[in-house]
Amino acid sequence: MVCPTPLEEANFVENPAPGALYTDTCPCHTAGKCSKCDNDKKYTELEETWDDSRKLSETDEKSKDVREPSEDEKENKECRKAVDAEEEKKDSREPARTEDGHGNCRKCRGIEKTCEKVKVFEIALVQAKLTYNKYGWHDPEGRFFVLKEELERWGGLESYIRLVEDEKIRVEPLVIRANAGDCIELRTTNLLPEYLEANAFQLRTRTDIVGHHVHLVKFDTITSDGAANGWNNIAGARKYETLVERFFADEELRTVFFHDHLFANAHQFHGVFGALVIEEAGATFHDIRSGEELRFGTKAVIRRRDGTSFREFALFVHDFANLFDKDGKPLNPPAVPGGHDDPGVMGINYRSEPMRERLKKHEDPAYIFSSYVHGDPATPVLETYPGDELMIRLIDGAHEEQHVFNITGISWRKELADERSPLAASQTVGVSEAFNLNIKDPYQPGDYLYYFGGIDDAWLGLWGIIRAYDRYQECLKPLCKGKDRIMPLPPCPGKDDVVRHYEVAAVQTKLVYNSYGDNDPDGLIFVPLEDVDLVLAGKYTPKPLILRANVGEWLEVILHNCWDPDHPVPYFDYPTVPLEMKHKPSNRVSLNPQFLQYDPVSDSGINVGYNPKEQTVGIGESKRYLWKADREYGTCILQSFGDMRNHRYHGLFGTVIVEPAEAQWYENFTKKKNPFAEQAVITAPGTETFREYVLFIQNGIRLLDAQGNLVQTAAGHNREPVEPEDTGEKGYNYRSERFANRLSRDPRVWKVFSSKIHGDPATPVYKAYSGDRVIFRTMMPADKPRNVSLTIHGHLWREQPKDDLSREIPLQGGISIGNRFDMELKDGAACPGDYLYRSGSFGWDVESGMWGIFRVMKHSLRCRCKEMCGRIFRGRK
């Protein structure tokens, strides 16, 4: 036995199970004396009642079968005496006081008996082989939290493990629920082996104690932290011990992450993480199939106390998963066990659906998400009915990488409780972060794609399906009463609606990124159909496709595939992805817009799930898409889902910008109307005119230099291979200005941004007059998941444009695939001069070409006169 310290003993629960630590942090359980009521007779009587209860418990304990003390008990007799002596000292101490002089005991809080509604969760930590998909990817030492009642339900620990390993039980990260105002008690028993065994990923690692560390809730850091920080107790459980922790959920905290904090670096690789969801007070939690109340699970129906309901899904993204294939071969192991390389693969809720495995069955990537071709993915299928409110609890459980979650055809408010916060269709997430994505707007029946945007993530299987059924299903209980539901009709224009028509072509062309000759000879771009001949003749300056519409309008977009059938898209293994596999790229293309309203079955541009209609376009074919700009969305990224792996990094993307109602669009500094302009002036009734700059952030470009050599800016450090997410070059709008090119002409690095020395950069030079209203339409459509940032020197903007209370920022961080921002500069363009816009990271980002110039000019006398006359004229009108 281990003799506890007086500090540990002071925090033990009465009659504890071996190894248990206990603390009271809930106000309704504070039993000690306080200065305010130390002499109160009523309090004393109440205390005597508690003492009698404790003595009765001790008497009951003594009445049990008498037995001889064990050797350990004999040896520790003196230790127990010392503890008893310390307890006597503790009883004689001064009563507890609070800084404000108020009492903090039950009586002072008006609580005369213990809380009868403590939510107790009996939890075990278990090890079993976890299989991630039908291809046999598995973790032979999967470790996870599970309720003990589940072990009992399936016949005990050994039976449960056998059923898991036989794939008769599908394990997911543990999600438990409570309500705001609840006391929560976790009793976590360690049933894990004391070692993780050596293999291709890891050295033999001793993990003989585990903690249960819960974020956000109120707890005593000395004993309920589930960790070992500073002089606090080691709040953990050794094998077969139980750690008891109690917390107080003082408000609706929503998604609360928990994990082991003692061997996190080893355990998170294998799945030791979960979530406690704190719902509103009075809410109840129900099974999605039967409607019965449930205790745990990643899927639930939450019924609020006002009678409304929503569907709740918990999605855990995790990387560095130490998986093996069906033949026992390690998947992406480090160079040496325990090495510092990025090991393993990725998953969602201990599941993954890797692209490379699907391509082995059907080689055309245009159908990689199709359930008709491949069946449903192993990852969670989120079932709903059209229009049901959804709540996605998004959690990053492990371990290092940055991820960005996207949903096609569906959006939500960036902040759950703030209707002024911007709409979002993507969310960047890092380790241990949790976000609550509340989808309230109507959506149509059909299958929607959710995916993590970086190509490394999607390639390794981080994607799944949201399935909105078009009729009642026996397997899914409706939220509303009865089975008869009127399904929404697909959106279509009314007789008085404005329909804006565009014809767009996908073409192949060499993209030259700067005057030094850096180029992508296999560039793929979208262009207005009328410009195809100019592109093929080499008389067109390529830029990403920009379409515009005004709020309330419809867009009818006809896409033509004008690729050369004699020059199919080539396959390249650089920029690379983990577990790369040579395959044949698709020659099919499509268009999918963020935010805009459309029928997912007909107009999504994605062959996903069981949607029956072809959404992509083959060479020589065309397709009509119909979308509605029902709100003033600003920037909406356009993606092609013909082949995510092989098309995006060559430039196949664009944007739709939804402007104010009745807006007119002009090229910057001209009177020419141009819906495709990269720099534009936007005028609209009741809206202050503004200059609009469209900025596409590219990460992961395949570039060759003028001599035909592959450019690898990130590859020159210690001659070690870089991580896949750092391969490829960077730039803006099919242009890049690498340091290496400039420094080869003039090595003075402090002059590298000088236009006087080097000329203006190839990246866009955005121009405005001082004081002009300016909005940067910023987005990242491709291709690598490594986060970047954007700063505009000398300028600030609101993080949330329509919120007057939003903080003002000089740099937007956490930018990854699918993120878009409408950045309106505070007080407009600053005083005249040249300002850098750039990534916040100089190493690899800026030096790889991710920078440009924002040029603010003085108003000439002529411009001032024209402006004044314009104001007078508008005033007379």
C-alpha cells in the first residue's frame, strides 16, 4: 500500500474505493463549518445529524464478516495511526472563512441536505483492437473510455473486448451529457494494460496510471484535475483503481473535451479522448431511433424544456492514429519507432474512409464519394429530415495537425448565440478545441458532403455524409409529431425573379506565376466561355474565375468541359500526401458554391452518397447548375469536385460574390462594367460605394522554374523531407513572388520588398485613394491544410463585419481550406503609400511568394473636382 499524504487524505471521500480521490466543488455539497454560522445552534444540530450518519455507516462496516488483517494492513498500522492523528488536528482547526465574510456552507446557502441529483458516470478505460473501415485498417491497441454499464450489458470486460474485436460492437469516443446546474461525478476505473507494446510506431511505453482531465467545468485543481500539475496531487488511477472526481456545471457550457492528461502523448494516438456535453437546464436526451432517453452516444435528439428539439451529432477528428492495414503493415510509420516524424493516419470517431482504398475499386475520382459505386463510407452518416435543426459538436481529439471542417450546401452562424455573427460553411479546429455548429436554416432532401478541407485530410478518409431523407424512415424517429411531413420542394425561380446567366468553361493552360518564369505547365482553370479562344491562343492573362450576383437573384451557370482529350490530366506525386498511391486523374469537372441555395440532388456539383443524378461534366459535355443568392453572402468559394486530389493545386477553383441588392459592378478606376473583375468598384442604392479586391490564397502549388526544375522552397532545411502538408509553393491569384528569385538579382534581403530595386511583385497590386471604403474578399480554396494568416500593414478591420462590438484586428489567423473573410478596412484606405499584405509567417509562406502590395494614392485636383461634382449631382437627384 501507498501511505497517503495528509493533503491527499483530507480530500478522500468517506469509505473510498482503493485509489479514489474526492473533492467537493458543488455548493450543495460543501459540508465544512464557516465563520458566519460557527455558533449557530441549527447548524450544530445539522452537523450532529451528519456525524450520526457517518457513525452509523462505520458501525455497518464493522458488522461485516470479521477477518484477519492482511500483511499489508499489518505493515501499515503505524501509517494509519499517523493519519488518524492528522485527522484529529484537522478537526481542531479554525472554521473556514471566505474573503467577503459570507458563509460558504450548506446552511448559509440555504441547503440543509445533500443534493439528491448528482449525475454519476461509472467509466472504464479499456484496450481492444479497433477496426476503422472495411479495408482492415486497425489499431491493435485501441484505448478508449466506455461506461461500465456497457461492459455489464455485453457480459463483462472479456466478452465486451471480444465483441469489439469481432466488429460486432462499433466503438466511438465516449460522449456523456448533463444539464446546466448539475453536479457531475466521474468514477473512472483503469482497466488498461500497464504497457503499450513496441511496434513500428512506438517504443515499449509504460502507461501505468491514467487521469481523466475535463475542460471548462468548475473543479478543485488539487484533486479533480485528472492531471499532475505543480504541487497538486497526482489525480490518476493505477490499474484496477478508481479515480473519483466531482464537478459543477455552473452554466450551459455546451461541448466539453476530456482526455487522459498523464500519458496524453501516448494515449491520444490510440483514442483516449471523449466529451461531456452540458445542455441547457431541463433538456432531455433521446435515442434517435426509439425516442427513449439515453445515457451516452455521439448521436442524440435533444428536447429542450420549451418543447422544441434538435438533432445532435458529435464528430471527433483525430490524427497520428497508429494504424496497421489488414496484413499488419504499419500505415505511415515514422523512420524509427518513437521518431519525431508525423506518424500514422487520421480518423473521425475511430473511423476513416481513405480515398486511395476507394480508388483501388473504381479508378475515377469523380465518383469517390458515391455510395452507388462504393457503398456508404465507414465514417458517420448523419441522418436527418429536411429542415430539422442540427447541432454538430465538433471536437479535435488528437493530436497535432490543424484541420478545417466543411459542409457543402449548408451553413451556420459563426457564433452560436449571436445572430450578428457572420455565416460560415467551414470551421478551423486545433487539438482539444470544440465548436458548436448550429444549423437552423432550411435544407433540401438529399445527401450532403461533409469533409475536412485539406487534401491530406480528405485523402486519408476525413469525410462523410449528411443524409436528409425525403420520406419517413422506420430507422429514424421524426422530431415533430406524426409521420406525415410535407417535404420542401426544390428551389426554383418565380416569374418575377431575376435570373443571371453565365457560361463557364474548364480549360487547360500553362500558368506563369511571375516574370522569373515560375510556372505550372499543367494549369487547370475556369474562364468565361467567350474567353476560351483567347486562352487557347495564349492571349489571355489567367486569373481565378470571379462571378457576381446581387442578393435575391438566381444564377444559371452552364459549365462546359473544354479539355483536350488527347492531353489528359497527368498524375504527379508532388505536392504529396501521406500514403500516396499512383492513380489516374479524372477528366471530369464540376462547380459547387458555398452558401448559395440549391437542390443537392441536381445542382450540387458532387456525386455524393445516393444522390441519383450525374453532377460532373466529361470532356466535350456541359451541365446546367441553378443556384439562388438568397442573402448578401459576400464571398462564396467555387470548388470542382471532379477530382479533389489532382485538380485544385493546378488552379481549378473560383468564387461567386453576392453583392448588395441592385448593385452595379465596374472595373477599378474605369467605367467599364465587368462581373469578372479582380479589382472592382461596387455601387448600390442606399450603400456607400466601395472598392472590392478579390484575393485567392493558394497553398500547395506545383511550380517549375524557368529551367524546368521543381521548386521546393520548404525542402531546404537540414536535408530532411518536409511533412506532406508543407509540400508545394504558395501565392495569390495564380501569381507568386518568391524571395529566391529576387535575391538572385540583388542579395540584400532587407531590400527584397522594394519595387525600386526589383519592380512591383507579380502578385496583385491593389490600388485605392486615401479614405476610400475598401473590402478585401479573401478566401482559401486550395489545397494544403497547414494554416496561414493574412495581415495588411497599417490597417485594421472588424473580425465580424456587421457587429459594432466586434474586436478590431490587424491579422486574420487560422486560415485554411474553405475559409473566407470579407475584410472591410477601418476608416478606409490609410494615408498614401505602399503597404504590404502578406502571410504572418515569413518562413516558407512569405519567402515562398505569399505577399503583395496595397497601394494607396493621393487624390489629384482633377479627381477631387470630379468627386465633388458627383456628390452635387447625386444630391440634386
